[in-house]
Amino acid sequence: MQARKADLYALDLTDACWIKSSKSTHMPYCVEVADLGGGAVAVRDSNREDLPPLRFTAGEWAAFREGVREGEFG
């Protein structure tokens, strides 16, 4: 069952396991992703701790990944 958006924003991310993008290793930009279960993820910019992480349902995350693969953001 896919999580609802409101449910994702209700999750406490204090102990989330954040993974840095391999593309961010030698750049000033740092995108990190945390698995929220069921295919949902949270995404944050570790250089902007004042901003809350964004949260995406499994469907939203899958659509984003497909868009990247198809070159929609290039």
C-alpha cells in the first residue's frame, strides 16, 4: 500500500539514514536521500539545514527517476 503524502510529512526523520548522491561527492551541492519505506523517499540539501526535507510517494519518486532517465531535466 502506497503511503499518502500527509503520512510522509508526519514521519519523524530524526533517525533517518541519509545517503549522499555519488554525484555530489566533489561538488558544493549535496543531495541526500532517505528511504521512508514502501518506495517513498525524503530528499534534502545538506547545505541548507534551514530547509525541511521534501518527501515523495513511491509513484512520485518513480516518475522523477523516469524523467531523469528520459532526459526531461537536461
